[in-house]
Amino acid sequence: IRIKVAREAHPVSTFGPSSLPFQLLAQTIRQIYKDVVVVPGVFIANTDTRWYLNFTSSLYRFIPTVITPDDLTRYHGNNERVSISHYHQAVNFYYRVMRNADLAIQQAPSTSPPHSQEL
């Protein structure tokens, strides 16, 4: 058996109580899905996050909907789509994550916003 590495693995994003980006994600998940435990996991698929590797080291591959077996038949094929209810869930999640990030920036002791030099 010969193993060939096609691509180098992307760095692991920080997680846990001291990781502010992970805590922001976990907070938002708990706002939408009450009483869940948020833990890091392994995601082996390649995603569009590879295009953001030079922008941030905090890349979390998370889908903000509950995926059913029926949903899987609509991914990566003809007529690829998400259900209307999943679309609403995703919009709600991203709205909340942006609001939570904005609140975190307002409450931070720093005088300049993150990435202010990048714009």
C-alpha cells in the first residue's frame, strides 16, 4: 500500500474556553439550538474555507441547519438546493453571529476594531 498526500492539511482552528472566536460560534449555536453541548469535531471534506486561510486563523466548518437523510440527496448533484426552512435557519444563524460579533467588539477594551488595518 502506498499513501500519497494530495494536499497539506489546513491548520486546526483554536477552540475551548480561551478561544474567543470559538466561544462566539458556540454562543450563537446555543441561542438557536437550546440545551445543546457545543464541541469541536472532525470535518474531513474540503470546503471553501481554503480561500480564507490568509485572512484568519479561526475557520470553523459549521452548517447552521439540521440535515436529514432526505436533505443529503439534494447536495452535490442535479438541482442542488436547500429547503426553505433550512435557508431561514441559516439566515437566522448568520444574522445572530454577526450581531454577537458586533457586540463582542463593542464590549472589548481595545480602541481599534479587529482587522482595521486590513480594510
